[in-house]
Amino acid sequence: MDVGIIGGTGPAGMGLGARLAAAGLTVGIGSRDSSRAESAVRDLKERWPGRSLQMTGAGNEAVAGADIVVVATPWDGAVSTVESLAGALESKVVISMANAMVRQGKEMHPMMVARGSVAQAVAAAVPGALVAGAFHHLPARGLANLDEQMDADVLICADDPVALASTSRLVREIPGLRPLEAGSLAIAGAVESFTAVLVSVNIRYKAHSVPVLGGIRGGEPV
Ligand SMILES: NC(=O)c1ccc[n+]([C@@H]2O[C@H](COP(=O)([O-])OP(=O)(O)OC[C@H]3O[C@@H](n4cnc5c(N)ncnc54)[C@H](OP(=O)(O)O)[C@@H]3O)[C@@H](O)[C@H]2O)c1
């Protein structure tokens, strides 16, 4: 399985991409400017020389050809970006990890998005894609530190069973992460908004990684 990350040159896309590549997947980091993606991947491989990460940098359009595509752009760029890639995303599992929020002083405030969430707006923009929302609340810094195993649950929202199953499989590829079915895409807005609360708490307590605060961890199923 290979994964393409649109808007992958930011902390979230690079962190998730590094984790997936460390787990043995082939990852394409996408950018509006392919040279930026190439340079980001070069830097990452230099940071982790012993890990043989199967990662390449390319334009967003090229990485949208992967088996599974993650949208890791800022929330206000997600819809226009996927719209421009609609052909490549047709029938694909597309995972939106974007959260609509703005910083107000020491807090992050959730934004109201048309359709209710970024994930739903993405689904409306590319109706031929199988859209899920996931990875919203995993801090990039925790993802990027490959020396520390993750320890978190990942809430997944999806209407389509294939999107749900594929996203769950992808989450399970990363040691220490457990997929949890949160509900339909209609739930995604609540997950995106609650992530603003988690980030605000992290800012207040100066915490950055999943095991401290910001991760979600439930008990064992009964
Ligand atoms: N940071 C975290 O800890 C974290 C964790 C979970 C989820 N998220 C979510 O994941 C997304 C990415 O987070 P981030 O911190 O990595 O964001 P970011 O650095 O602000 O943006 C990621 C990349 O998106 C591209 N981009 C910027 N503006 C764009 C636009 N208007 N249209 C299309 N592409 C654009 C840029 O790449 P190019 O210039 O190379 O195209 C940028 O490097 C956000 O929606 C965030 O809410 C973040």
C-alpha cells in the first residue's frame, strides 16, 4: 500500500508521513511546489539516516495517484486543493486530517465550516472519493519523533465502509495507534472542534506529545 499526503510539507504531513514510512509503507509527500517537497523529504531522511524511509517528494497531483490519499493542508486550503485534484481522487480513499481553527491569544478557537466540517466539505467537493476524517488530534511533534512509540487512539469518521476499513487498516500500521470508529462524517465537525480544545490545553500546559496531553486513549473494549 502506498500513501500520498497532499500538503505534506507541513509538520502534520511530514510527521504522519515519517511514521507511515517507518512502518514500512511507501509515502509520497505532496506540495504545490514539487521542489519544496523534495527538499522536505531530503531533510527528513537526513534526520533519520538509519531507517531507510521509502519517501519521495512531488507535486500534489502526483501524490494524489497513491492508493490512499491524506489531506494535510490548512483547513481553508483543503476544498480548493481537492477540487483541483478531483480526477485523480475519483474512487480513492481520501482521509481529511485538517482542523478548522484559529489562534486567539493562548487558545485555539474552532471555526464553523460550510457543511459542518472540513471532512464533509472535502467529501462534497470530490463526490467520487471515499472520504474519512482521521488523525485530527495527533500532535505533529509526537508523530515526527520516531524514537518514541505512539500511544493513542485515532477517532475515525466515515460514511463509506470502504473508507472506514481502509483508514482503520492504515492507523493499525503505526505501532501504538488504535483505530476507533467515532461515527459518520457528520461527527467529524465535533472531532475537529474538540481538537481545538486539546491544542489549547497543550498550549496552556506546554505539552507537545501524545502521552502527555492531546492524545485520546480509551480503555479496553468490554
Ligand atoms: N500540526 C499538527 O500538530 C496537526 C496535527 C493534526 C492535524 N493537523 C491538521 O493538519 C493540517 C496541516 O497541519 P500543518 O500544521 O502541517 O499545517 P501547515 O504547515 O500550515 O500546512 C501544511 C502544508 O499545506 C500547504 N499549504 C499551505 N497553504 C495552502 C493552501 N492555501 N492551499 C493548499 N496548500 C496549502 C503548504 O505546503 P506547500 O506550500 O508545500 O504546498 C504547507 O506546508 C491542518 O489542517 C491541521 O489542522 C495538524
